[in-house]
Amino acid sequence: MQRLILIIEDEKPIVDILKFNLERENYKVIYAMDGEEGLSLALSKAPDLILLDVMLPGMDGFDVCRRVREKSTVPILMLTARDEELDKVVGLEMGADDYITKPFGVRELMARVKAHLRRTDKGTETKESQVIRFGEYSILCDRYEITRDGQVVELTLREFELLKFLAQQPGRIFTRENLLEQVWGYEYFGEVRTVDVTIRRLREKIEDNPAEPRYIITKRGVGYYLKAE
Ligand code: CA
């Protein structure tokens, strides 16, 4: 099935480069050149992945990201012109799955697009009906869902992958570098803080008191593990 990619970017030359390369890989591409239109396409067309520029006229990329996240767990890759730590952290806080600094290499970008789509593919292609349980939670691997006492908890794909990874080996401590490599899974430019931000967001979603987590535990100076009760 042809996957649909939404590009939200106000610089036409960048739209053209992205569109050309994505179409060459047989993706269907739609695009918007401002945040409002982008948001409306994101919600009405249900794309499989969104490439989202940060600096946009009107509503900026962070706002678009936050608004899309209220409704959808679609993978969002943010494009940032400035190699600023702040942008990356803000983007992740808003629920982006990944960020790419402009100017970017087309090959690197395509590799990341594919990596994210592969993750969503897995859910439909393999028939693993594996369920991992901890506490009052169930991770339904084939449905990419996590439930708490039967109620679905909304997680982004990355949050889901991270939680699933930790839950597969409860009690085992993983370093942040470990998690970057295993969960982000490709040449991710070494931002271990990305792991911390994602862990914090996960805790906010699954812990009753994120300041005193019961499940996702920090091993000081080492990393993180999941405590199965
Ligand atoms: Ca821009």
C-alpha cells in the first residue's frame, strides 16, 4: 500500500526536494506551506508520517505538532533550521518523534522516514499477538496499544516503543546510550537527553505520580529500567 507523507514547510525549494525524493521512493506526497493548512491536512488526510518545519508563518511547527498530537500518534519528524538544543527539546516535549537539522542530507532524511514507517508497518505486517503485562497495564504489541485496566492510554509511537522495550526485560537496567541505539534504532545523533525527555513524557502518561514513579525507575548514574509488579 502506498504510504502518504505530509510535508509542512514554507520554503518551496525544500518542499520540492523532499517531494521529488519521496515520490521517487513511491510515497504519495501532499504538502502545506503554512501551519494552519498543515494542521488541517494532518487531521483530515490521516497521513502515515509528517515532516514538519519549525519556523512557519502564522502557527509555528511546535504548535502544529502539539495540536496534531492531541488527536493522533502519527510519526512526526521536525525540521529545524537552527541547530539549537532548545528547539530539539521543545519539539520532543510537544510530542515529535524525531528532528532533523537543516541543511540535511537527503539520504539521511530518507533513511529516517523509512525507519519510522517501518515501525508502524510492523504492527500490521507481523501477526504477533504478544501481550506484555506489568501492574495494571497491558501492552498489546500487534495493535500498538497500551491499556490500563482495559482503557487505552494514548502514547506516541516512540513512547510506545520505549515502554515496550523496557517491559520486555523487566528489571534489566539500560543505559541511555543503550536505549537510543535499541529504540531509536539508527544513527541518531547522540542526544541522550532525548531519552530523558521521552522517559519523562511516558511517566506523565502512565505513572500516578511521575515524581515518584512505580514502574519506570531511574538507576542513578546508570540508566532506566521497568519494575514489573
Ligand atoms: Ca521555514
